[in-house]
Amino acid sequence: TNRSFDHSRALFALGVVGNILSWPLVTTPGRRARDIWMCICTAMLMSITGFLGLASDRNQPAMCTKAVIVPLFNLLYNIGLGPIVYILIAELLSTNIRGKT
């Protein structure tokens, strides 16, 4: 709890860095496979974090592992899935109803 503010600042900084790193990736072909792999990777990281949450608060290795996995998840999400959502919404709708949606 003493370093939680520092961890949250690092988390936001990783989010910004991940978003900036996603800019050139948005225009590359083959986004679908990359998006599916990002979904798989982030789901695995969140599953591991959830299972580590079952450990007691006195389990120091589990706490340290969670402190590493959550920023890694944030970075991967902001590189792959976070910015792609807005692009997918624009691309998936048909042209007839795009303006209405």
C-alpha cells in the first residue's frame, strides 16, 4: 500500500506508451490474427491474475507476480485491443446503417 500511487502512475504511463506503440500497428495488414492473439494473451494474463488472487495476502511471491502481470496486461491491452475497438466499430457496420449507429 505504500507504493500504490507509484504503481498507478506507472500503469497510466504504460497505457500511454502502449497507445503510442499501437499507432503504426493499426495500419498494418493482418490485424485480425494479431487481435485474436492479443485476446488470448490478455485472457491468459487475467486468468493468472485471478488465480493468484486466491492466494493469501501474506504470500509475497503471488503479490509480486500480480504487481508485474497487471501492468503487462495494461501495456498489451493498449497496444492491441484498446485502440482497435474504435476501428472495428467503424469497419464492421454496413454502409447503409453506419450513419444511424
